[in-house]
Amino acid sequence: MNTTTRSGTHQDVRPGRPRQERIDDAVEELCAAVFTSLRRRDQRERGRQYVRGLIATQGRKSIRNIAQQIGPGGAAAEQSLHHFIAASTWDWQPIRAALSQYLGQSAPLNAWVAQPMAIPKGGEHSVGAGHRFDPHQGQMFRGQQAFGMWFTSAGMVTPVGWRLFLDEAAEDSEESEESEESYEECAVTGVLDTVRESWPAARPVVLDIRDIATRATLNRFAEARVPVVGRINPEARLLVTDPRLPGFGAGTLAARDVLQNVRGLRMPVEWPDPEVPGARRTSLVAAVRVMVPDPAPGRRREVLLFGEWETTRRLPTQLWVTDMVRTEPGTLVRMTKTAHRVSAAAVSAQEVGLRDFSGRSLQGWHRHVTLASVAHAARCLVPEELPAPAAAHGLPVRRTRTRSHQALAAR
């Protein structure tokens, strides 16, 4: 049985057809849709070859290994591919925007998720390499620190935007348009750039701001009119604004203490476990309106602080603030779980070489991770298995996935 795709081509989805063939079809359709900003035919072809090489190459996805996977040509093919990535003039931003829009046609965007990605680098010839702190592992490492912006929908979790953290700890690079940023500026700028260029309607951004300036981050999102759900440090200082609640008029309090004072308001919230397919979990959740202290009176505004308890006797395990003050707390808690889906997807994303670019070219790094994002999206668009009875009779297909892929699926 053939189905007509958005690009007008026909893909064979008969049961038993090898998954790699279906991935190849997905690559063809996806590249045709997202490479329209590449005006030259040879650039579009080179981009398609690079994406296919990222998927097919075993081991490290270096330009040399990808060139060998593409076909004969030896050193000349490698040089041509290197020029396409590191020294060409094509812009990666329109491709990222087109990728987001393409994915949005398949399933509505639920939320953006911003997540740091540590890239260990032992040598001294990689742009942005330096001594870094990995907030997910809680330890120092030598390498690059990048921020990925992930598109999340009911059935899709894939990166669509990137920014590399450059500061005085980084090695000198050939380009410096992202240099001299703070950690917070890099994370927030990467998110807002992706949102502005990829999506006309504002959708929530979920990100961890425990290690960056809470007030400055919330202010930037407010100025951009982009709703945000940010995980905060339990010690973050907040003001209780409701005179009926404990702590009102007491000055700034630690976020953890604010929530402990209202733990009698906790309600059970059920949410699907991203780690165990089909399983559902229940947390106790309390929410209260607070204000983030700001020396500028015009920037003072209410936000919603909400916390999640795993047991009734302990302190809240996660604390979040959001400017979506009218959103039901259960909805907000379920939204935060998209961050767990991204963490699971980030493991499979390494299989298409997101961490494998080496070189001093910042533009080359951006082009590589952009094409790796296209490759990851193409793989996500193809299920692990098409059961024969459903596919043969044109019935809705229930996707059978491995445990790692099941963790990415919406419940």
C-alpha cells in the first residue's frame, strides 16, 4: 500500500518492509521540505547526503567517516564535504525554522524544552572547548557546553535549535558572534531565537533555571511575551502576595519554605511516567501566587510557584515558577514531565552524531548540529515496526517500539 506524503511523493508502507528503507524515504521527504532555503541544487544534494551519512555511518560521525559512507571519491569527497560544512555560506537558521514547521504539520507543538548538552572534548582544536560544569551530572568536565531547543508533541521529541556557550574559558574560535555571553544569556537567547524564527504562536518553554539568574530569565521571557515554566532552586527568594497565606508581609522567603507553609493545600495529580510505558504516577502538588523581588517596580509581577511532593512527609522534590498563573497546576506538572522525555530522547540523539563535530569553525558546528537534528527527526518519524494486520487492512497503526523509544512516546 502506498500513501501520499506532504511533499506529494509516495512511500511504500507495506508490512515487512525494512525499517532502513522507510527511514531513507523519510529522509528524502524531510530534506525536500526543509532544504528549500538552499538555492543551489548541489547544496541540497550535499545536505541530503550528509543527513543520510549521519544515519548510516557507524561509530563517530566525523566528516571523513561520513564521506566514506556516501561513496567513492576519497580525499576529494572529504574535502568537498568539509567545505560544505565548515566553509560554505549557507544559513542554517531557515533550515531549523522549516524543520519546526514541518514537524508541526504532523502533530501540534505542546511545548519547547530547553536542555543543556555537555560535549566532552579532550583536544584543543574544538570551538568553545573549555572547563565546564555539567548541571545534569553535577560535575566539571573539559569540553563544550551547548543548549538544545527541543520540539515536543504527542508523538515527537526532537531538537530543532542550538546555541553554543562561549566565554573566556573557551578556546579562541574563528567566529565570535556568540562570545562573551553569560550562561544565562546563552540559554535564554537560544530559546528565544528558536521561538521567534520557528513558530508564530507563543507556546510554553520548559527549562531548568536552577543554575541561572531566575529574575533576569523571567524578565526576558516576559519582555518577549513567551510563556515559561522554569524549575528553580529551593533557596530562590520570593515574596508571598496573598494576605491570607502564611509568610505574607514577612519579606522574602525561600521558595521551599513558601511551599512548606501551604502544604495543607496539596492535591494529588496523576501523570504518565515517561520512563515506563503505560505506567501512571501520582504526586502531591501545591501552588501559590508569589512575586519575584525586583528593584525596578515596573518589573514586579505575580508568578505562580508550584511544587511537587513524592511523599507526604518530605520536602518538595521539584519547585517551579511560571507566568501562566491561570493554568491548572495538574496541567503544569504534566507539562514539566516533557523534560524527562527530552532526557530520554537525548540518548538516541547521540546516535546521529550531535556531539561529533570537531573543528574551530563555529559556523561549521552550527551546520553539523542542524543536519544532525534533521537526521534525528527523520528517524523519529519512522516507527520501529509496522504490524502486518493493521498495515495490510489500512487500519490505524499501533507503533511497536523498544524500551528506549517507548520512553519518548506520549502517554
